[in-house]
Amino acid sequence: MFKILISVFILFLSLSHANSKVEVRWFSVASLLLEDGETKILFDPMFTRAGIKHWLFFSKFKSDEVLVAKIIKEHQLENINALFASHSHYDHVIDAPIFSKLTGAMFYVDENSERVAKAYKEQKIKTQRFENFARIQIGKFTIIPIKRTHSPLRLLELNWLPGPVPVDFDFGFYDYKVGDTWFYYIEHPAGNILIDQGSEPFIDRLKPFTSKVDFLIQGIANRSSDDAILKGYIPFLKPSIFIPNHFDNFLFDFDPKAEISYLPGIKMDDLMNKIKKTYPEVNIVMPVFGRRIELMK
């Protein structure tokens, strides 16, 4: 009897450990899926691409629902639990409302992303407002949105589409204004995660919550210099795993099989080599479209 109880206890521990495993999948641009076997949370889904007709005001710019449905089917994303967007520029928010419509997932929004979602006038799109520093419990994940500011475009030194999304938003290309910008601190039994789609660190705003994360997923586009990464979150948070994000050129047509074309100024190899040299203890994992990355301390 004692041996049976021990065996059951060991089995329970192993199952508990398995259920706590967290994986991340990258789906181009800033699109990230976190999952732990029970819960799936999608950040910044962006598959729909803008064309010249949108830039020149010839057509409204809306999510390509046929494409989103195809992505959902091909990658088994039907049972997503929640969606988040880092801000309401189109490369972060464009497909989130339609993911909500097709999967039933709750789209957690600020005022600006909510305006984009509500413009579809679809009852199946579910939204819920969040506030700065609010703790949002989704399965074993605790998501804490933290407000930051969006960096100016480094090539032009200007703010791209500043200000709020118009109240009467109607899918004009230039109405996907930045609104508020957020990064997300995430707690989970398997380890703590920081997702920041911007490359300029906001350490002071993170300090009230933590001085250490296990897994850092950080955007590397539009950085002021490599020091923004090298002297930013990495030395402060000392992550076990660093995953670069938001580096591919979303101005090209969506093609998951094509070789990655980097946004201007990325210089991926130079940056990764600098990180490896400066922080050899940090495991750098380059994301590949749709490939699972297990987050292990």
C-alpha cells in the first residue's frame, strides 16, 4: 500500500511539473503565443499586410479574415483563451479582433484598441478593458500590463502616427494611431516572463514588480543603439533565455516560407554576437515561424 501511495505521489508531481511547462511560438513581426498545456495567450497578431492601395487611401485597411482563419486552422489556434496588443499601430493590432471573432477568445484592450475592435460591429468580438498595473489572471498566467511610451522612428526621428485612435475609427490606414503603449510582465509557476515589443527599456516602471525574470522576449527594431539592449533589461533582469522579436520586414507580403527580410537597422548577427560576448550565461534563442520554444530555467 505504501509503495502504491509513493507511486501515485510521484506521478502527481510529474504531471504537475508537465502542466507547468511554458512554450512560446513566434508567428512573424511581433506575434507571440504563450501556452502551458492548459492556456493559450496570443500577443500582437499581425498577418494581414498593407498594400499600396491602403497607403494611398484607395481602400479601407481591415484584417484579412480568410488568412486569419487559415492560420488558425494550420497552427491549431482554435482554443486561444486571450489576446493582447502592445499598442494600436496596425502592425500590432490589425488581426486581434478577428482572432477574437473566430476563436471566442477575450481581447484585452485599452481604449484605443477597443475602438479598432468595435469598428467591426461584430458581436462575436469580445473585449475587456484593462488598466495600468492591473493583474489579469488567465489560467496559471498572471498578466500585468505596464504603460510605456513608443520610441520615435530612428531613421526619421519622428513619431509614427501619434495620438489616439479616432473615436469614429473606420479602418483608414493612417487612423491606426499609436494610442497608449504597453509591455507585459507575466508570472507563471514555470517562471516569470517579460514581453516588451519596444527596444528601449523601461526599468523604473518594472522595478515595483521584479528585479529578475527568467525569460525575456524583447523587440529589437527601432533601438537607439545596441546599448539599449546590452545595457537595458539584460543586465537588470539577468534572464536565462533571451528571445529577440519584432525584427522582420512587415512591409513585404506575408509568406511564412520565405527567407526572413529584416527591417532597416536590425543588423541581427552583430547584435546577437555582442549579446553572446557580453552575457555568455544567457541562452539566446532565435525564433522560427511557428516553431515551439520551451521556456526552461
